[in-house]
Amino acid sequence: MTFVVTDICIKCKYMDCVEVCPVDCFHEGENMLVIDPEECIDCTLCVPECPIDAIFDEEDLPDELVKFTAINAEYAPQWPVIDHKGTPPPDASEWEDVQDKYPEHFDTSPAARGNDE
């Protein structure tokens, strides 16, 4: 079992979850985070930290979000590990309530700034 970041994170990327992760299983894309299912230890610490409820236990994923299990597994090895909170996008709050951001707003690129903030 693992935890999964869903499209709710796209263009919000608040990164509060990263601060509590004891195993650095988060990876940063240009406009969202993913969890490496091979590294996640199912500690649940990240779930309450996400201010927009973008992280789910894979067992509790709504049917329409199940595809994010594979998306997290695919992009975690391609994107850099993030181990500290950076600055969210300046327009993050404008995207919080936007529904169905995937695939239109999903950027497959790794984070351009890396983990330096």
C-alpha cells in the first residue's frame, strides 16, 4: 500500500507534506508532486498536512482518481526528490477549487528550480 498525490495538487503544489515525510518519498514536477510507491512507508503523516486534500491512501482513492497510482509510480523515478518545502506557485490559491485538472494542466517536466528553495 502507498499514498497517492492526485490532480488536486496540479498548479497548487503547496509542499506542506514534504516537511513531515520521514523517508523523502516526494518527487517534484514542474506543477505538482508525486509519491514514490517504492519509498512510501505508509506513515500517513502527509495526509493531514495537505491543505487541499490532494493525498489519498491508494485503498481509498475515488474511482476517478485511481489512475494517479500509476502516474505517481511513473513520474517519481523521473522527477527529483524534494525534501524541504519550497514556495508554492504565486497563483496556487486560484487553482484550489478547479476540478479535473488532469490531463490539460499536468506538466510532465521535472521541477525547473529543483530543490533549492
